[in-house]
Amino acid sequence: MWRVWSPAELEQRAVVKRYMTITTCFAVVGILFGVFLIASGNSGGWIFLALVVVIYAGLAMFLNIMRKNSPVTSRPRITMTRADCIAFPRVMVMGW
């Protein structure tokens, strides 16, 4: 069976993926800066590192909850047979 993704569902997934990518990039930069501060002997580096990790974990949990509870992804999935996809070729289809 084919799995059909609606344009709204694809857009929602793309937005969550983009936000996660941006958040991860900032977290990596923050972690590297925190390690640099710790290596330099600055005791505030531990606090900064802890803040970056806590904020990243919170944002990651929020984005995952947003993805799972969105009205687009919580509705029943539409499945089509191969014959349906041949009959309706303009439907965006991802995977089997």
C-alpha cells in the first residue's frame, strides 16, 4: 500500500525539522563555547553549559510534542493501493 502525505503534513514536518536543525546548531555552538569557558578556567562555563543543555532539552521536547499533537498528524492516515495511485497521478506519494 502507498502512503499519501498531504501538502499540509509535509509542510508541518518540514517546519519541525527546520526548527530542530536550528536549535541543534545553536546548542552545538553553545556547548563548544561552554567547554571553551571551562577550559579557560572560568567557573561560569559550567553554569552556561548547564543552561544550554537544559534549554535545548526543553525545546526538543516541545518540538516533538508539537509534531505529535499537531492536528495534521493526529488525523487518520490515508492509504491507497497502487491502482489508486495510477488513477490519481497528481497525488503526492512518499514511500510504499
